[in-house]
Amino acid sequence: MENKPTKMVVYQMMTRLFGNKTSVNKPYGTLAQNGVGKFNDINGVALRSIKELGITHVWYTGVIEHAVLTDYSKYGIALDDADVVKGRAGSPYAIKDYYDVNPDLAVNVPDRMKEFEQLVERTHSNGLKVLIDFVPNHVARAYKSDAKPAGVKDLGETDDKTVKFSANNNFYYLPGESFVVPKDFKSIPADTLYPPADSKFNETPAKVTGNNQFTASPGVNEWFETVKLNYGVDIQNNNKSYFEPIPDTWIKMKDILVFWANKKVDGFRCDMAEMVPVEFWNWAIPQVKAVNPEIVFVAEIYNPAQYRNYIQTGKFDYLYDKVQLYDTLRGLINNKRSARDIDMIQKSLEGINANMLHFLENHDEQRIASPDFAGNAWKIVPAMVVSATIDHGPVMIYFGQEVGEPGAGAEGFGGKDGRTTIFDYWGVPEHQKWMNGGAFDGGLLSDQQKSLRQFYGTLLNIAQTNPAIVSGNYFDLTVSDDVHAFVRNAGSEKLLIVSNFDSKVKPVKVVIPENIAAALQLKGDKKYTLQDLLWKNSDQALAGLTLYMNLPAYSAYIFKVQE
């Protein structure tokens, strides 16, 4: 039996929060108080339930060891300094050891890597693929690998710290200056469970921050807890590059990618990929694909002018589509954009549409159900349908999105911002209702939440498998500023997708022009049935190549055109 092509559908999971059953939720709470999810919590039942949603890949966020304020020194893991760690659980993007996994995620800390390998195996055996983060641009201030393979030199180990820049240094330095902790950094409240912050962090010479701040006294809003990796670019000298011979950082980072590829992961979501020279990716990605030709690389990137460069030269498979489609769909939900903008985006991406990864939530963005975004999980229906069906590229959801998690409360360092914290130990309340104490059966969800999850499951399964969406053509039929319509077709499969972004019912008339009808092999003198694939309760008719319909507020329909 041949495998039919499918579209990549990603479930991003904040790994330490996903399986946490504790609901104490004390702001700035310790691991002992607020609990933490483990690799082992993500069992076969959970994975099968995720797969049933239409998911193909699970992105396990926060796997690689990063700085935390939990004491693992009895396992030979150095204490982290509270002055350069954000929140008690720390940022997953302040990597402390590229060759190890976060000890928080292990039931038995000495077996932490084995427990991760078992999770990879369990994910595969349940028909899903594994993505993990690769953080190439910066590391934690106190980076030190305890787990590096024999013969591997640590980052910075052989650096010449007397110079600001050398092509073979792993870091950038500020000779003669010492790092100063930002004065207004509010670390965790002092207590007896961990050495408290004392506004001192011993680093001489000071290193440059992850977001390129060449100062020993970075501000609290800079990425002060991280240091920038040097890929052979002299940033302070007009970004002059020194790529021959191959810089030492390139070799070290490629070796790290190969290490994880050999752990059987299926892909990497590359943090802030555009802050690393495209030439590095051009050199490294083919070498990693030599280990596993199927491995995928996803770039977090925010500059559309660089999209083609990072696909064609950088050899990335997929790129974030944040500043175009995400921002437009979010603006539409909040009455700030026009549905006509969507087709302009599609035209601007011609030839690379299939490389764009769409999403409406991730760990950086506000939750849809939060008052900061839509305030109601159901308002996202038209945007989610467009995001999932408009082209061949992947679509992603964030854990808890499918049950309307609002990201409420001030969790600690995370603060009250409409996001689920990535810095704190926390229980995620609406997600925990689906988790139901580890049964992963949605037993505690309301009827509305069960319906919402069913909507996501139906939509994502259609998006993943329907040939018109997986590999078909796209024709825009947009009706007005708040009603979006388009056709997708592949062979005999023809879909008409209509979305209403307005808060009111909209009587609409969608006309398929003759040139598009000819491409679809539809005839103006025939009547067609429009079968409702998404809700299965609202079939319509297409007569004279025209659909007349009253579209409910914030609604969307996927119609299959049938004779």
C-alpha cells in the first residue's frame, strides 16, 4: 500500500508543563510546591490522543539542559546563579549544556538521557515524529557541559579572552570589563531553598549578550542571561565575515546537531535562526541530513526579505510565518486588518508557500482565549481554518490551545501577560482538565471545551490528509474586508473554503469566475452540492458558479464540491 502524501501538523508541547498534575500554582513556586511534568508522563495514551487530533509531529520544547533554580548538585550538575536565571524553572532558551537534557524532566535524574530516548521511541511507536529546539545563537551565561562526549572541547575553552573578536573564538568579549547584573532584575524571592540572588555574577571579561548588546551592563529587558555565540562575524566592524577556514563555532554546533540526530529526533526548530549567518546553515544542514535525509529544519525568522535566502541558500525546510499570516489573522480577529490582505501575502510568497509554517499560538505569543488576544477561544475559528488550509505548508498548535487555555494569572517571572509561562513551575488549568489526572481523556472538560477540541481534531485531520490541501492549487475568491474565500483543488478533489471574521452574521455571495471555474472543470450551467466537511451539518448548493449563504459570526466552512 503506497503512503499518501500528508501535510505536516505540529503539536508544540512545553514539556515541563504538559504532564504536571499539581494545581497549587503559587507565584514563583518551587518545583516541590508547584510540581513539574516529566518525560514519563507523556505516555502512549497521551500520544495517541495527540495523534487523533491530526498531529504528525510533536515539538518537545525545553528538552536540552538549560539554567534552572533547582539544586541538582548531588548529581554532579553545577548550581546556577539566581542573578542570571529568569524565573525558578529558567528559560528553555538559556542552554547550559548542549549535550544533556533538563534534569527537571527526569523521574530518575541519573537516567535523564535514557528517559528522553524512551520518549523518542514511545513517540515513534505511536506514529508521531519528534522535533526539539536547537538554540544556535546564544547560551546561558554559566554555560558548561558536564555531559559532552570524550574529546569534545567546551564552548569558550580555547578562546583568546584578551581580544574583542577572533574568528576562532566561540564568544565575543569586552576585555578589561566585568559583567554587571541589571539593577532592576527581580530574581526569585529569597528563601532557604536555593542560594538567593545577591546582584553579583562573576564574569571577567564580560561577554556580549545574546541579542548583540556590546556592553558589560545590559538592561533588564535585554537578553542579559545569555551570551552571543560567534560564528566568525565581526559585528562591530561592519559585520565583516571570516568563514575560511571554517570557524570553530561552526564545527562545534554542527557536531551538536549530529549528536541529537543520532538520538533519532526527526527535526529541529531553530531558535532565532536569522541571527546566525545563512552560510553556516548552508554548510551544516546537508551534513546533518547525511545522518538522516528525512530530518527537517524549521527556522524561527521574522524578516520576510530573508525568507528566500534561508530556504534557498540556508536549506531550511520550513520558516515561521509570523509577521505576515499570523499578524494579519490576529489583526482580522481584532478588526484591524482586511481579509484582502491574505491573498497579497500568498502572492508575495509564491514559490515558497509550501515552506511556511503557520500558527496562531506558540510559547512566545499570547493565548487566543486571553483578553489580550481574542478573549474567546471560538473567535479563532475563521483564522484557524485559513491557517490550516490555505497552502501546502505545515500548521502548528500549542498545547492547551485545543481546549481554550487562556494563560491567566501571574505565574512568577512570567507575569500576567496572556501567555503560559516558560520561566516558572506551573500547572496549566484548562489543559489539566483534558489531562484528567493522567487519563488524558478530557474527563473534566466542559461540553464547550469538548466541542472546541473536536473542531481542532476535525480541521487538522482534514488539513493533514485532504489531497487538495496537501498538494493542491490555490485560487483567491475573497468577498469583502471581513469575508475570506478561496478554492483548493487537486484532480477531482475541489474545496471551497469560506470564513467570516465579523462579529455579526454576514449574508454572502461567493462567485467563482469563469477562468477559475475552467481550471476546476466546473460548468456554469450545472448545479453542484457543497458538502460541509468541517461541521457536517450545513451542506449548501453551488448554482451558476455562485454560493449564497448566511455566514454566522466568526465562522468558517470547508465545502467539498460534488456533482
